[in-house]
Amino acid sequence: MNWLSILWNLVEARGVLSQLQLRERSLGRQELYMSMHYVGKHLNRAWNGRHASPAMTARRERQEVSRWERFPAHPIFNDLRPAPPPLRRTCRFLADTPIDADAAHTCLQLAYRELERLCDLADEAIDTSRNSASASLDEMEFCHSLHQIYGQLSFAWSKSIATK
């Protein structure tokens, strides 16, 4: 697996989730939507581009990036929906009104913690692959961790649109 590309995408997603946690009390739906959409794209790229060669990820051709940004088609993700949903289905929710931050906060925090753990494991996998050792993070564990993160983000989004 292309751990450098995976780690780069996970770190990008983690940075956005970190910023969301810092601003949780002052977030509006529009900002939450845009931030979660950005996080989702990076998680999708991490999963869908996991087997791409370093040369392919460096080129980042438009068609490949577009394909990598789609929600994963792996069967383990069948019980989830992208969070937030695609923009065309969300326009009516995007008035920049305050969200129910208390309801969404715990889910975002859990997603952040799992993402942080996954970043650490990916970083270890890079180190062990440099030393010709077997990677400490296998594809199924990566898949299950992403499933947890997607689930938390989906729950956070659904709670955020159910304002008090």
C-alpha cells in the first residue's frame, strides 16, 4: 500500500477535524458542511488511492483524483452514507444557521481520536517498510478504522442538522 499518500491524506483530514473541534461552538452549518466535505474527500482519497504507485499519486491526473474522491465502494462501507451528503441534496440545509454543537461534538471528537490513531499506525507502517519489515497496519484494519471514522462523521452530521 502507498503509505505516504495515505498518511498525507489522513493528516489533511485530521487537521480539518482539529480545527472543527476548536471552533465547535461558533460553527454554522455551511462551515461544518464544507469542512466535513473536505475531510471526506481526503478519507476517500486515502482509501481509493491506497494501491496507487507513488508516481501515479505524484501526477494526480484529474480523472484519477476524481475517481479517488468518490465514497468507497468496498462492501464494508455499504451500511454508511457519505457525510455530509453531496451538495445537490443539501442546499436547503446550508443556511448559515448555528448547529447543535453539543450533539455533534462527541462524534467529531471520536472521529478525530480514531483518525489520530490511524495516522500513527500509517506513520509506523512507513518506518517499518523502510526497514524492510512487514507493515504494522494491514488493509483490513485500515478499512475498519475508516469505517468507524465515516460512521462518526455521519452521526455528527445527522445530529448537527437536528437543531434545538
